[in-house]
Amino acid sequence: MESEELEITEKDVMELMGLFTRVPPLLLRGVVSRNSNVVKSFQNKIEDYKDELSEEDLIKIKKVLEMPVEDLQKILMNVYTETHQKQLKILADPKAEPFIIKNLQELEKVMF
């Protein structure tokens, strides 16, 4: 399966939403505003977990890493509209773009 063939959909975000919503909104807002590198904080756990990922999971991750942040934030906002999960709204805010870029770059270093 090629990365170009796979699209990241709102359904994919919904399936992974548990990861987004574990962090309380107030804490997430602070992490985003400080532009924290959360990937670095969880690097060991990510490295341990990546061995359990399927080829399709890895392709989806790669696709997200290649996706323009603006497109990813549109998906997050669409899912927020359906679910009203405050964490998704925080990440969909244009002010979160530097945080998302930084953490996607760090995730790419850890994953690939």
C-alpha cells in the first residue's frame, strides 16, 4: 500500500481520538502555548510502541507527517464539530500550528 493512495479521514481521527482526549484541555492549552516538544518527552514509549504498528499504521503516520498542517487542522476542526472534544478545538486553532509542526518533525525523527 502506497502512502499516496491513502487519505487521512475524519474517521481515522475519530479512531485515534482517545489519544487526543486523554490530556485535560487546560494542560493541553498550556503545552501548545509553550510550544513544548511532547514527542521528546515520550520518545521511549513511542519507540517501544512503533514495533507493534502494522504497515498500514505506519503508512497513515507517514501520510500525516507529509500532510500540510492546515489540512490536518481542518480535519481536527471537523471532528471537533462532531464530538465537541475541547482538545481537538485547541489543536485546530491556527495558533497551534507551530506546536503541531514541531511535534510532527520530532515524530518523524523517532518513527523513520
